Amino acid sequence: MIKIGRLNLGNAPRVAAVITDDKNGQSLKNAIKQGADLLELRIDFFKGIEPENLSKTVRKIKQSRLPLIATVRSKTEGGKKSLTDRQRKEIFQHIIPIVDAVDIELSSKNIIKDIVGSAKKQNKKVIVSYHNFKETPSDGKLNKIIKDSKKAGADIIKLAAMARNMQDILRLANLTLKHKNLITLSMGSMAKISRVIFPIFGSLITYGEVGVSTASGQMPLNILKKELELYK
């Protein structure tokens, strides 16, 4: 069984609150109140990303005692800020000692080796992710992404793809059933059901918004928790 921090993954659906608020802490308060199992820190949404400010912010969030996943999402895969690879690398290196896991895109070829290496050295879990906002790739391409992500050092592989029809959702659901240590989600107006069904099929984490939605089809955390309670 794989863990992020002290949290076991795989024995029950886990819900991560997506934290985009680094100032007044309202998102964190909502996440705790609504029963988040862990937090995903979208550093690319944070206003204060200077090392000293960022470290202070993340340490404050860590006081919640919820496991922390940190990502500095690239602009090409949905990131809020246009940051260079060098800037993203510096941010990752600065926060790896504080958090429990990092999420870095497979497409971040210039920095992924260094980030994965640093995380592994410090016994942090690595999520290697792939986001496609246009379509759900073929099964062959999805399987290649899984293979390449494992080769890159992934402990967990995240696949997020736009669903153009119900068949796309079903294909990603089938992939979830076939592989271990995946996070899968379909995006788009018809794909909200994937946020509930995929965790039941074995996707390790599903994501709920507590402030700002960061992906098409993302559901409010409190609604997502209630839906998943029905299937325990």
C-alpha cells in the first residue's frame, strides 16, 4: 500500500482539497471543515512565490497536519503563471523538504529528473502527471504515458484528459481498473461523474475545489465527499 505522509492510499477513496489561496487562508479553513483527506497546493496560483514568503506560507498550511502535495503546474498543462523551467525548479527544490509529495508533469523534460531525484532523496512521494485539455488519447498512447512515467520515477501516475463523449470516460475508467497506483480523471461538462466513479474503480485520489476551480468538471469538495459517502 502506498502512502502520502501518514495517509494510506488505495484502501478507500481519498479526496484532496485544491488550495489556491495563500493569503487569508479561507481555502484551508474550508478544506478542514469539509473533511479533506489531504491537500494539493497549487503553487502556480499563489501570489507570493518568493522563497521566504513561500516557505512561511507552506509551513503555516502544514500546521493543519493534513498531507501536502505540491505542484508548480506548467503553463502548457494548465498552470496559472508563465514560469520558466528554472523558476519552477527553484520553487520545487525549496518546498520539497516541507511537503509530503510533489506532482510534476511528464512533459517537464528539462527539470523532471532533478525534481524526482530530490524528492526521492528526501523520501517524498512523486506523482508524475499528464494533462490533455483537448481530448482523451488512444489506449496505446495512455499506456505509453504510464510506461514513461514509471521510467521517470513515478510512485503514482496521474492522467487527466478531456472527455468528448461517454466512450472517452469509459476508456479511462477501464484503464483505471487495469493498473495500480493511478490517479485518473476525465475533464469536461459531461465528466463530473468521473470524480466519483474513478475513485471507486481504484483511482487513488480525487480532487475537490474549496475556492477556485482549477479544472473543467471539478466539483466542490463538500459535494464530492457526500457523493463518495454513499459508496462506502
